[in-house]
Amino acid sequence: MFPKTGSNLHSSSDEADLALLISRALLAELGASHRATKTAMGWTGASERTVKHWLAATHVPQGNHLVSLVRHSDQVLGAILVAAGRGDLRISLELNLVRVKLLELAALLERA
């Protein structure tokens, strides 16, 4: 038997924390229904079982699935920014949302 000589790149607790952050973000954005699972499947191309693991916070989305989730979900993007220690950048996301809402309001006022 060979001794384990490799080093861990990240701890399992870090991965569990990230899984929980992403799960909470997905649940906040999509809810806990079967429709939420189908929506995340459509966003990522992942299997139903895989998405259910993400929602249950037992697995972390990897690679292209994580990028697809961030592309479609501001909540997941915010969670990733917090996990990366860049939570201050979430403000710019919120400012952009306020900008869009103000433009929509201005368009409504012009029609009235």
C-alpha cells in the first residue's frame, strides 16, 4: 500500500460551504418545486439528479454548469462573488437592476 503524498487543494468544508451558498441562491431564485429543477436543467443541460444534488447542497456545480448558472442567475452570481471574497461587487449588480427598473418606469411614464 502506498502512502498518501498528495496535498488537498481545498478542504471538504470549503466545498460544503460553497454547495450551501449555491443551493440557497438557487432556492431563492427558483424555489423548491419540480419546476425549479426543470428550469436549472434547461439553463445548464445537467441531468435531473445532478440538479437535485445542487438544490440539496450535497454537490457543487462544476465547470460549464457553474458558468451556465451564473449566466442565468443573479443570485448564484452573488453567491459566487461572496465565496470569492468579492461580495462588494454585488452592489454593481444591484445598481444595474435599479437602472433597468428606472428605465422601465420612465418608459411607462412617457406612455401615460
